Amino acid sequence: GQNIDQPTEMTATEGAIVQINCTYQTSGFNGLFWYQQHAGEAPTFLSYNVLDGLEEKGRFSSFLSRSKGYSYLLLKELQMKDSASYLCAVRARTDKLIFGTGTRLQVFP
Amino acid sequence: DVKVTQSSRYLVKRTGEKVFLECVQDMDHENMFWYRQDPGLGLRLIYFSYDVKMKEKGDIPEGYSVSREKKERFSLILESASTNQTSMYLCASSLTGTGLTLSYQPQHFGDGTRLSIL
């Protein structure tokens, strides 16, 4: 079967660092995506990993270990506007994505 | 920037009605998708299309159909709406990459339609 797990909720303080984990078990792997979704808005693309290692993009970084079926999204220097849901999605085959249920991050002052 | 436009942000319909949700993208993307998003369940794929007049079932196609007569437009149809189809519906589109970019192409989402079936 296809399964993607991520924590349901996380909280953090403004200025801190937070790591959101995602583990997956899928039949096939052709890349892992992270999306950000603010309440009532469309998901927006954040990052993509297909090879093992860390991809850095400003305050956001994403890591992948294919052998462990594991990824994380690292958010540094947290800001209030980072309060949102973060969706992990795996492309198992073709152009279909399998989404996790999302992690709701609340950033407090 | 990619623009994916869904025809309505909010829609209220009655049980048994035939409901049409429309989605248009302006970037000549080959692939288009319909998802529904429910609390605790995440995004679930209903149908997708990788070319005009082509469609494939996703994970939860029951009670839905789709139409793709033109490349830029992908319609979701609820044949006979039921209360368990009350949900947020999201449309997305993506380019089919080739070679090294084959798996890189992200999906771009519309703002969603919050559909209530009474």
C-alpha cells in the first residue's frame, strides 16, 4: 500500500528553528515535494528532493533519505507568517502525487 | 506565474443535483488534477487527465466524473450530489517534464471551491 506519515500539529516560537518530519512507504519513488498551505488558500510549492541529501532555499531546507523512506522540512528564523499547514507528497509513478495529511504549524510570538 | 482558476470559491447545492466544478489553467500544462481535501484525510485524488479527452481514475472516483474537451479546462462533475461530497475541492495542473526534468515538475493549485451539499 501507499502510506505517508507526518505529525498532525507542531508549535514553535518566532525566531526558532523547527523540523517537520515525513516518512513514506510507496510503490516506486520519483521525487518528494513539500507544499505550504495557509488556511483557506491553495497549497504552494516549497521544495523538491529526488536524490539523497539536503536542498537549501533561503530559510527553508528539505532533506531526503531514500533508503530510510524519510524526509524533513527545516524552517529557520521562524516568522509569524510561517504559521500554516505543510504537506509532504511523494510522486510514486507518472505525474500522480500521494499526499500526507499535513502538519499544522503554529508560530507564537 | 502559473494561474489556475476555479470558477467558484463557495458553492451550495442540494442533494441529488448535478454539480459542475470548472478549472482553467493558463500555462499550457498537459496534466490536470482534481482533489478533495477533508480534515484529517489530506488531499485525495479524484481524477486526473494527462491530455485532452484523456482521463484516469484517482483514489476516490466514485460519484464523480470529469471532462477535458480543451487543454486548458478540466471539469469535475458530481452526477447526483450527496451530503458526503461536502468538501473543499482543489484543482491542479502540471507540466510533463522530459529527460532530467521528468520528475521535477510541481503541481500548481487553484484556490479551491468549498462545496456544501444540503
